[in-house]
Amino acid sequence: MELDDASRHGFGRMGFGCKHYRRRCRIRAPCCNDVFHCRHCHNESTKDGHELDRHAVESVICLVCDTEQPVAQVCYNCGVCMGEYFCSACKFFDDDVDREHFHCQDCGICRVGGKDNFFHCEKCGSCYSVSLRDKHCCIENSMKNNCPICYEYLFDSLRETSVLRCGHTMHLQCFHEMLKHDKFSCPICSMPIFDMDKFLRALDAEIEANMLHIDYMGKASFGHRRPVDHTIPPQEAKAMD
């Protein structure tokens, strides 16, 4: 039985793709003329370390009918939608629309998390959570640097990124790893990542409380404490492609 237009359009949704994205096409890399599911698959497979320019992609291959064609959302041969979210500027496809993709003209790339939840900070050079609007320390192009912990480039990283009180940035996962090793200052500028006045007041209160329970040997037991202000720093919008 032949499928109608609507059925063809939605055929195979979320059924194709790679570990990075669900999509119904592959891309041809203009730099090496090889075919990959996405630019990240390309970058992970290259032995010489060269990276694919997302904007330079000119052709895609439909995974349903195997037809190679110019970049477009719908396959001209079989009518299948190759990505429910499609950005013609980034040549980007993704069927998982729950990620709430949006294209930032100022960043020049697609991000996730919902356009209404982020704003572009011109000085920092990236999209930040609206909770940071007028409430963060701006550092020029702070996102266009490597994470000080793992050294991965932050601007278009797929991993969540946190903005510290000083304005420097790092991956959220790297931030948590830093805390596990009792490091409580920015690895770039050494500014405390928490409100240390609040921490010291809490520590003084704990010491005073413990002093009231000195045992008969005159010894007090003081537990090891981390800063009490463990609020996770607001996050930058993750890159999508």
C-alpha cells in the first residue's frame, strides 16, 4: 500500500541517526568527500584532527531511499522529512525536537534549551540563561576559550557549561569534579567560587555549636566542611551542532 504525503513525511522518525543525533540523513564532508552521520562523527574519526565546517556542507544522503541531494529538510525523491528540526544556515538536522533547538544569529550556531530561556551576551560572546541577565560578570569572549579543567573548546561544546561568579566558564561536569577535590576557587583567576563570607559565618556558627559539646577530655570533634553555598552556577546554552 502506497503511503500518503503525511505518512511519507514522518516515516522513520527517531529510527535513524547516530550517538549524537536522531536524523534521517547523512552528510557528505566537503573537506574529505567522505560520508558521515554528523560533523561530530566526522571529527571523531579523522586521524589528522581536521574538523568539518558545518556551514560548508552542500549535500546530504537520505537514509530511507539512499538518494544524495543538495541540503534540504525533505528528501526530493521519497518525500521523507530528514529532520523535524532543520536549520539551513547550520546544515543541521535533528528529529528529537524535545531538545527545543533554536538558532542564534549572533552565535552563528544552533543551541538547545528553548530560545525564550536564553539571551545572547554580546561581550561574553555566547547565549546565557535569562537568570544571568544583568547578574553576571562579563568577560569578553569568555566562552570562546577552552575549559580550564578538560581543555575542550567551550563555545560549541555539547556538554553543559557553567558561569562562575568571576565570569569565567567551565563545563558543569568539570565544576563538580573540581568540588570533589576540594578546589573552591576559579582555576583561571583564583577568585572564590562561593560567597566565602557566608561560608565563614556558617563555619563560625558550627564551631560555636561544637564548643558547647566538649567532652570530658576537653576535646571537641569538628567535622570537615565544604562551603555551604552549593548553588550550581547558572548555565550557558549548550551547542547543538
